[in-house]
Amino acid sequence: MTPVEIIGLPQSNYVWAVRIACAEKGAPHVSVPAPPHSPAVTAIHPFGRIPAMRHGAVSLFESRAICAYVDRAFDGPALVPADAQKAGATEQWTSLLLSVMEPLLIRTYLFGYMFPGTPDGGPDRARIDGALPDVARHLALIEGAVAHRYLGGDAFTMADAYLMPVLFYLRTTPEACRLIQQSARLSGYIDRQMARASVRDTAPPPPAA
Ligand SMILES: N[C@@H](CCC(=O)N[C@@H](CS)C(=O)NCC(=O)O)C(=O)O
């Protein structure tokens, strides 16, 4: 069967989310580790963002669209449940993650460590400290939302595929890691998902030493 090509650096939380989605569906997939704005990406995404996807004659951009395609094109367990209320909850948490939480938790807070843009390359303290109250608020909200083992529900969905990479990266930072460690529920959620084959087998390679 033609594999789904997931085009984009595997370290990207968005790329990882769609690779988890493929693995959950049992979709044969390959990683094409192209950076944003590289020719393989701009050939598909009009703004050069990752991930992009190619599957035979089908090409798509935007992670949410790729998840929708993979969910319908393959037989595995539904990434968005058929039940109306559960589907609504999945879309609700996915939408909140994509529009509000990921930008704060990853683009503002985490990138204050990873891509600080400071003269000496050290963490951007103003940006990090400014984000911390919201980081705590968001993590408290997520803690409540995983009360039934998964994000907003009782089975793994697309919302979990998006959430898990975000939490994985947050755990690499001192403040968010402390907040996560203080919560048995959040720590338990991360440990359970990291042991899940779809998450474990698609985890990004560790940074080069
Ligand atoms: N809405 C997009 C967001 C993807 C995105 O922002 N990816 C980042 C990498 S994690 C990227 O390509 N950044 C390059 C840029 O913004 O130009 C999606 O869901 O696929």
C-alpha cells in the first residue's frame, strides 16, 4: 500500500501529532524530514509550514486537514468519535489547543528557551516569566480535562495526538516540568501516552549532542 508521506521535521509538535494520528489509524506512513520553507514543503503548503502530506495523488497542508484525511482514508479507530457529544468534545479541545494553548505554551513559553533570540543565546527571561501565569493556568485546565484518562473523553482521540507533543516539550523546561510533577494526574497522563505505541514509535530523535 502506498505510504502516507508526512513532510516536515519530526521535532515539530505539529508533525509529531499527525504522525501519531497515522500510527493510531494503522496507516503506513513515512517521515520526510524537510524543514519549513524547503522546496518539499513549499510545493504543498502556500506558506511553507510543516507538516505537509502526500499520499499517492493526494497532497494536503495544515495538520488538522491531514488528520481529517487520515481518519477517513484508513480503517483504524476513529480519531474523532462518531458519537456527537464525544466528537464535539474532541473538536473543542483540538480547537482550543491549536488556537490558544499551543501558541502560548510552545511559541511563547517554550521558544523562550529554545529560540530565545537573546544576544548571548540565553533564555529570554522576560518572555518566559511573562508567560508563566498563563502556563500555570493552561496546565491546570488540561489537568482537569484529562480526568477521564484522555483529553476531554474516555478514549484516545485527535485531541490527545495534539496535546501529547506539547506536554512532552513542556516537560523539558524547569517551571512547566515542576508544575507537571506536582500533578499526579498530568504526570500519569504523560507517562501513559509515552508508553503508547503510536506516541513512542513516532517520538522525535533526541537533539544531536
Ligand atoms: N496551522 C499549522 C501550523 C504549523 C506550524 O506552524 N508549523 C511550524 C513548525 S512547528 C512552522 O512550519 N513554522 C514555520 C513558519 O511559521 O514559517 C498546522 O496546524 O499545520
